[in-house]
Amino acid sequence: MTPISDEPVANQNIIILGNKGWNLMRLKQIGVRVPQGFIITTEVFRCLDLIDTYTPASVNFKQRVASMMSRLEQQTGQVLGDPENRFCCRFVPGHPYPSPE
């Protein structure tokens, strides 16, 4: 997983981040306003069967998602599930190569 932030990230690679994730990181780097968030890398989806069936991998994945969500809550001042201060998330699936038109 990779945060969408101003921090330098070692794996800024289209194969790892996917096309949409890579473009979001590039936009952020050139100063375009991109909402805080994180990218679940394409590696996770390549290993999804293992994550689903191997308990340590599943626990690790869930802990990392919870950690990233907690980070977003701290950055935005909103809490997921709070009816008074709604925290909206958008999940955008993708893959490393653009789809044919």
C-alpha cells in the first residue's frame, strides 16, 4: 500500500501502482490538488488468493488498511462511520495498463 501524499515513495512505478494510482501520484508531484488517500497496489490483487487463504497475510493486509484509514482520519479530522461528520471514501479499481477503448 502506498499513501497519496507529498512524501517521496520508493515504489512509484506504474506496474506496482496501476495506471490510475501512478497518475494520481504524478499529479500530486506536479502540484495538482489531489485528495489524501492511499493506493492498494496491484501486487495485492496479484496475491489476493494468498491473502484470502493465508491467515498471517490476511491479518497483515487488514492491519495495513486500518492503519491507512486511521492516517486519513487524522489528516482529515473525520472519522469513518461518524454520522455527524461524514467521512467519504472512494474506491476506484484499476490495473497497470490502460483499457482498450
